[in-house]
Amino acid sequence: MRKLQVLRGFNNNIGIIYDAMRSVTNRAWIAGGYAAYCVSQNLEPPKPGDVDIFPQSERDFMRLCECFYDMCYTQSSSERAISFAITGIDEDIQVIRPGENHWTPRKLVSDFDFTVCRAVMLSPTCVLVDSWFESDTLNNRLRIMNINNPMGAMMRIAKYSQKGYEIAPSEYVKVLEGFLNATPEQRQKLLNDFRHEDWDAWERVRNDEPFIDDDWDDDDYPGYYYY
């Protein structure tokens, strides 16, 4: 894993979100697509439309939701996250339910599927990334490192392909292996979830425009930042 300097994206709006997050907990992190966007070496990377926040515990999750609820004008909830739209801020905020994950920055990096998504914001100036992040981002290459949900991985491959990323056939084999290695019950659930996906909405978006969407000790960096 490596630490990279933030190149873009930490504007006043994201500063408001970051300050609000830090006002209630030091054990939550902006991670995934938006953190990757902030340190991408590409000249004009697509800007995600939302900011994902990953709290370490259920207590942190509840604190963040209470905080953003007071700031938002609308919210929505799913099995995976609670989303908030905040007045004056273009990006939606998604607070991801931690479940049994007990995330830390290192665990978060390792939990993402694609190397180009493996990014965790440690401070307004620093992001922790996978060792393959820079190479794969510059070459628009999808490399799968972890599969939590094979069907979800297939959908995300389609999403990132529309952003111009390429994927080798061997990476599809990893998705197939993930499906075959699941228990019969897990496979059936994956198929049921896949069949109930809103494919009409997916096709509407697909036909309209592309989706815009070192050794490290976590205890050494609890989340504080300084100006």
C-alpha cells in the first residue's frame, strides 16, 4: 500500500462533509470512488456523483447518520447504506453500514474489488491506495483483487467499462470462480438479486451517456487532520 497526495476534489463542499464527519467520530473514512478521484493521475478523471463514508462501528454509523440528517433536505435508505442530499452540496453522501466489518484504513483498501477503487482518505491531503492503483489508473485497467459479490462485480465491470476501463479475460475467470465457490444457498441468493435488478433503469442510463459516478499502522493515524 502507498500514500498519495490529494490532487483535486477537496473543495469547500467536501471540507464541510469532512468536518461534519470528524465532529462526531475519528473512526470513519471517505473511501472508494471519490477518494480515488482525488488522487487519480489521469488529467480529467470522471467525478463521482456521491461520496461514500465507511464508519468502523454501528455506533459510528448512527452518529454520522444523526449528524447528516440535521444537515440534509432529503434522505433514502437501503440495505447497504443511508444516503443524504445536503443543501448547497452537489455530491450525495452515502454512509455505508459497517455490519461485522469493523473497518480500518488498511482493511478498507483490501475490501474493495478493483485496484482503481482501492483508496481511503486519511486526511484532506493524503489518501492510502493499493500498490497497483497508480499503474492501473493510468492504463485504464480493471484488476480484480477481491470479490464480495460475483453478480455485483459483473455489474461494476459493465459500469467501469463505460468509463473507458479495459479488463482482461482472466479477470472474468475470477468472477466465475467466485460464483462457483459460493454455497448453493449463496448462489441462489445472488441469482435472485440479479434477476430483481432494475435493468430498465440500467438500459436507460447505458443508452443515454456514460456513468459519471509502505507499512502502515492504523493506530498511528486515527483520522485527525491539521491545517
